Amino acid sequence: MIVKTMGGDGHLYQKMNNYCLLLIKTPFPYRNTMIYDIFDIAGNTPLVLMKQLSRQKRPRFMAKLEYMNPCFSHYCRVAAAIIRDAEDRGLIHPGMTLVDWTFGTSGIALAMAGVSRGYKLLLVAPDSICMEKQEVLRALGAEMVFTSSDALPGDPRGCVAVAENLVRTLPHAWFANMYENPVSRQVHESGTGPEIYKQTEGLVTHVFVPMASGAMVSGIGRYLKSVNPMIRIIGVEPAGSVYQELHGGKSGGSPSAFRLEDIGALSATSFWDPSVIDQIVQVSDADAFNCGRELLRSEAVFAGGASGAAMAAALREGEAYGEEAVVVAMMTDFGAYDLSRMYNDEWMRRNGFYRKSKTALDQITADDILQRKARKDLIFAVPEQTLSDVFEMMKQNDVSQMPIVSFGSPIGSISENQILSILIENDTAMNAEVVAFMEKPFPVCQPEATISELSEKLQRNATGVLISLSDGRLQLITKSDLIDALTHK
């Protein structure tokens, strides 16, 4: 039997009786479209505008989806670069064992980059890392050594000390040391930073970066500060991590426990460079986990807890930014690695982090409803106007009810039904001042009030709700406006 087949080297072979003969040495037909190394597609990750989470915010918020790298994290860029650099310098060759310590995500990236090039992997990790990460590492064939998660920096039981000892005792082993390897920062300075600047067309004003080793934030910071020193670089860490104290000039000697992974540190690394970091923001475990869950529900961004921390910090700090601000939050970890924790309601409840998610109705706000309406100045009466004048205003503006406003504040309301009742009892009342017949004022809400809140107020015998805008003006929302919003959402 003779079979012609295309080899992986781009040559055409003829297979006959289990022998392969080179038939034609020809270029691979898909050479211009096929990727030969999966790590060649690392980088150039999407930058996505946040529409739901930032509806009531003045700046533009964007998420850079680093978890869409082949290894599902920003470490994908770093792992492949570290291995290639070590190979170029003759430090390693296929068949050797790569050793490192990890919180899971960096180890997965190193394992994926290593096994595809013929290396063995031995990784040291705290015993608290997510089960999903452990399973992926085992599937990749990596050998795992677990250490006590309560070991402090310098403790011989800790990950770093154990990994270093393994390298000294094992033959043909090399310590990748991703959290301290200078290639880590170079990758983000030459790759990630320029990407952010290009993707925002140079308009980026703030970048929020989860901090573990500090390689990413310092690399991005070095590049962006070189092209525009006014861009603010904000590091994000869990409450209990050391960087905020260090940035404030303190020793950073009082770290405490946190549940977030792949973010935060108990001691600074060699990448700590406060000269390119404008601010360090801390986020609680609960805020980070819940913001991560909200990212998935509202924006279809399937990120992990470190990413949730970055976005939570960006949204919180962004309250003080103006409309010209372009805010980028780095999404550095993948949500599928957090299924048993952050995305598990029972785990969240058990650890005191659970918050009820917003319903679909809670996503619609008064501001959204007003955006659907043609914005006009509010039609209102003043106390001194006569009932006749007020009724004439209603006819001219085709409205059936009207607030009564005095010195910018609503003090009452009047409706066609009320005017009819008044005239049935007293047909001479049309020349009297409206203040004598007004009903209770419409309730007042802020633009961020949800449709559920508005509906509740309208069902309490109110025919309208006034919305107080930031410029001091008032706008009226009625039941028909709510119905329109619900039927056209």
C-alpha cells in the first residue's frame, strides 16, 4: 500500500510498507497562515471596553485580557521568553528539569512552555493553591512538591527555600526563578507596555496592574513613563500584602494572610521599583472575588480573583477621575482556575465573601431610562401660578401631571385628575393659586437608582419620580417610561 503524506517539516513523503521515502522537498503549503509554535501567538491580547460596569462612571474603563494568552495568563509571555533566553545562553537544553516555585498560574505557563520544548518540570507550591491549578499541572506531567502555606519568607519550609534546595541536589536541574528572573520585566517593558499604548492610541491615562513579583507593573511602568510621564501606574494588591507600606516609606514588615492567589507578596522582590509606580491600592478578598464574578455576569470577562482585584480598584479609584480619563485594568488570571472557590457560591458563603448578584432589573438605572427619552427641560409649576395657568401649561405640553417647584426644590404636585376633582366641587377655583390645591411632591431619586427602586416608589401611590441630575436640574420618570425601558431593553 502506498500513501502520500505531508510531513511536519513541510516535505512530501511516500509511505510504503512502513518505510517513509522523501518524495518532494517542497515548502509547506500553509506556511504563511499556520503557527509553528503556540507561544508565537502570546501577546497582543484584546483590550475590551467595559460597558455595563462603568455605565455610571465618567472615565472609559477597559480590560486587557491577558488570560487570553495560550497559557491563560500574563505569565505566558514570560515563561516562553525565559526558556528561550536560557537556551540562547547555553544554560539549558531539552531533557533537563526546570524547577520553580509557584502559586499555580506561573507554574502552568512554565510547564506548558517547557513540555512543548522537551523539558521536565518540578514545581514547588503552597498547599493552599486551587484544586483546578493542581489538576492542570498534573495533566501537563509536572511533578509537584507542596509546602506549608503558613511559611513566612526566609522559612526553610517555604516554597523558595525548598525549590532552591531541589536545584542544588538534583542533577541536570535549572532554577527558572520566574518571580525574580530579569527577563520577566523586560518582556512587559518591550511587549505589554507598548501594546497598551498602541491599543489606546496613546490616550491611556491610568493603568491598574495586579502585583505579585512586581515585574509586570514595573515593566509596563517603565515603558509608559518613557513615552508619557503623566500616565499614572497603579499597583493593586490584597489587603495584607506589603507593597503599599513600602510605597509609603515603611518597612513592609507586617504582612497578613489573604485568600487571593497570583497577587500580593509577603516580601518585595528585586523588581520593586517605586520610581515608576504612582500609587498602590489594596483590595479586600471579598471585593476582589465579587468584582470578578460581576465581570463575568456583566461583561462576559471570565477572569480570576487577581483580575477582579484590579477592576475593583480601577472602578473605585475611577470615581475621582474625569471624562477624559482612559483607564486600563490588567486581567491577568483565568476564571476556570477559580471554579471551586470564587465561582462557587458555597465556598464564598463559607468564607464570608458571598454577595447577592444584581438581577437583570438592577442593571437598568434611571440614567439609562432618561437616555431613552428625548431630553427636555422639566415642565413644572410654581406656587404662585393659578390653577388656570397650570392647566394651560399641561395642555400645551401634552402632560397629565406636573411637579410644583419652589427655589429649585419640589414641594408638591398637581394632576389633571386633581384639577377635575377641584372643579367639580368649586368651579371658581381656576383663578386660585395652585399652592392651595397641590398634592404631595413626587419622590426624588439619583440617576444611579435602579428600575426596581423606581418601580417600588411608583407603586407607593406616586405617579412620577423626579431624578436629581448632577447639574442641579430635575427630570421626571413615569410608569410609562419604565414600561418602555422594560419592553425595549
